[in-house]
Amino acid sequence: MKIDSKARIVLVGAGIGGVTAAALLARRGYTVTLIEEQAYPGGCAATFERQGFRFDAGATVGCGFHLKGPLARLGDELGIAWSLMPSSVAWEYRCGDISFQLSHSRAGILSAFPASRPFWQEQDRLASLLWSIAGETMPWPPSSLADYRALAAKAMGKLSTSLSLLGFSGKTALQWLAMHGLDRDPDFVRFIDAQLLISVQTTAGDANALFAAIALDLPVRGTDRVTGGIGRVAELLAASIESDGGSVIYNSRVSRLERQNGRVVSVVTRDGKRYPADLVIANLTPESLQELLKEDGGLRLNRQPAPLWGAFVLYLGVDEDVFGDVTCNHLQLIQPEGQLGEGRSLFISVSPSDDSLRAPEGYRAVTVSTHTRPGLWFDALKEGREAYESLKASYTSQMLSLLETRFKGISSRCRVAFAATPVTFERYTGRKDGYVGGYPQRSLFRVRGPGTPVKNLFLSGDSVFPGQSLPGVVSGVRRLVEIIEKMTG
């Protein structure tokens, strides 16, 4: 299907996928309109203000800004100077008596698990191959004969790379660990499980080995602190859209996508405004997109593996004296036993002491998150507000107790404290059932591309290959932009 190069492109949702796609398309001269329900961009990677603090809503770690990384490349192309401070340590890991820092050198990991050195050498080799491919636009999953031809050409051009990766494409991360005898070390498996859950939304027994290889490489490639909060990334991209002539409309909720003759012809907002469209990009989960199309005959999208995760998040404004001995801004606290998530595994991000934009003097803005199953929260809400609030109080108490094992007295030193559940994320991000983080990355052959059964309707975001995280979403958008450029000649 050919679309005129003057195409009117309407995007729904100003999460990282939406603002990235809109910014790249506006820079290329397309007529771009981005519609966002909230008063600010970012979605799950937004930063919002409350009582003098700027809290990161969900995503908190700046990654992908390394040399030739997806965010570095994006900034270069758009002329954006990201406000960054490199971090020598990605985060601290604590599980029972085991404690170390994840850094460029992996010294902490090797100190705790010296027998794992051959595994990390192999991981480094695989990740380097994958990053080299990530610098190109990969037509995966293939959706046309041209995609298959392009993949074949790439495979033949890098035959040794292709063969190296092919050997791991059907393996789980746990099978990969078993190749090195590490599956018999419960502490090491616990560590790997904790890393994979926050990056590929599942643990070693289910995660695909290649997805695991790139996920485990993020701390080594380096993390960056974004001054003012992770939401500054989306804010700078939104400013780029407008400087290139695009339009960003806030406080406007899309209620319907109108279709005629098998195409989307307009985007309708709740206040009745219609935005004519030659092409539409939905920066939504597939479940949320299906909701928008219900009134117009619906849309059948391929089902992805369940169950999916949501998040329970504590936002705390804390007296900075509590963090007197903290040498990095991120921390994983893991209970030694029990399934991960549901308050037993926490990811904590503490705003830097010298970032005055994040918290009043003498305080820090803290985000504490744990994986949780969304159904638990919606079922509680059906029972009534009292049951729902009781569950929130229970999770809050459990997580504060675990925090106390690292930060003594934190419970009594909070100036601000409130929580978000999957119900909250559904309300503020428009993600049906409050799913966050994307789909569990179990198989390279069961991933979703940007296309939909509607020829001029596309998806972007963490549900589209290569999936979650800032670099994953930005890489997925690259492919979408290339598809649009081919459609418009």
C-alpha cells in the first residue's frame, strides 16, 4: 500500500515509543500529530511532580546512551543533548548474605561467583554480536517476502555471526547456565532470575537465551543518570517534535479509531474532536488497541504468552540522612527464598543528592517497585474500596520491612509516601489491566512486529520486538519508521 509522502500521521500515546516515532517522522518532514491523555509525556517512563518531589513513574534506569547505543544514536540524529551523568555502578544487588555492585568490569559478580567467569566471557561475546546487529534495522519478525530476502542477505553477509547466534536461539537461559554447570548453584540462579525478571519479564527457566544475553549486558554497557528524572528523555523528544513542526496535544483522551474500507481514516477523542489520518501509530499495548477498535468491529491480534506482569510501586520522599552510606542510586533487594515479585524482590531508585530538580533540600525522591499480577488488584477492587486499600497497606508494610534491612529507620523518615498499583497504571497510562514491562521474552520466534491486520495502523512500544526498556523500544521504532518510509516512497 502506497501512501503520499505528505501523509498525515496521527500517533496515540506519548510514551517513549510514541514520542520517538513522532520525533523521527517529524524530522523527516511528515505531518505529525501526537495525542496524549496526560499533561506530560513519557507514559511508564515519565517523571511527575508531587509535593515538591519529582518521581519517576516506572522506568528509572537510563540505559542505551552508550557509544553507538540506540539512545545515543537517536540524540545525534535529532540534535538532542541528553542531560546525563554517567554512573560507574549500575546498581547494587543484595540477597541474604550476598551483596555486590554491578559495574562495567563485573568485578563484583566474579567476586561473589568466581566459577561463573567462562559464562560471562561467552555472554560478552554473544552480546557484542547482538549489539552489532542492533545498529542495523532488523526486519524481525519478517512480515513480507522482502523481509525474508533482507534477512537472508544479512545472514549470508555475516555467516559466522548468524551461526553463533543460531545455536542459542532455541535455548532457555537456564539451559545456557547448565552448559557451564551453573544451574546447580541456587544463589547464582537466584541472581540471574532477579536480573531477567526486571529486564525480560520472566526468569531463567523461561527466558530465551539471546534475550538474556543482551539484558545481562546492560549494566556492563553502562547506565546513566538523567538529570531531572527519566521523564526528561520524553520531554526532550516532545520538544523536538514541536521544533520540527509537529503537534503534541496533551490532556486529550482518544476514544475511538474510525475505519472505512479496511483503513483507519480518523482518530476521535473523548471530547468529540476528529483528527483525519492517512496512517496511525498506536503507542499502546495490543489489549488497549483492541479496546479502541471495539465499536468499529474490533481487531484480532495474535495472542502473546501469559501471564503478564504489573507493578506495585511506592513513591517516597525521604530524609537524605537515611542514605548516608549509599554509593550508587539503584539497588535490588531480594529475599533468599520464595518466588520473585509480590514484595519479595524490590528495585529501588534514589534520586542523586546533587540533583536539586528531584527533591527539596535535605530529601531524596525514591521509587520502589515490585512485580505483581494485575488480577490480584482488580479482584480486590471488585470486592470494594476497603479490600483494595487493605491490600495496598499490606504490600506497603511488607516492602518497607524489606527496605529496613538495608536502610534503617526509613519507615519513620518519609515526608511523602503513596503507592501505585496496576489499577493506577491502567488509569494514568491507558494500559489495559495495568500491564507494564512488555511481554515475557520466551521465544525469538513468538514476538510481535509493528504491523496489524489494518494496513495503515501500526503498534509501537514495549510489546513490539525487541521489547521492553528504553533501548528496546527505540530500536523497535527504528524499524517502524523504515517501514513507513518505504510505504511513502
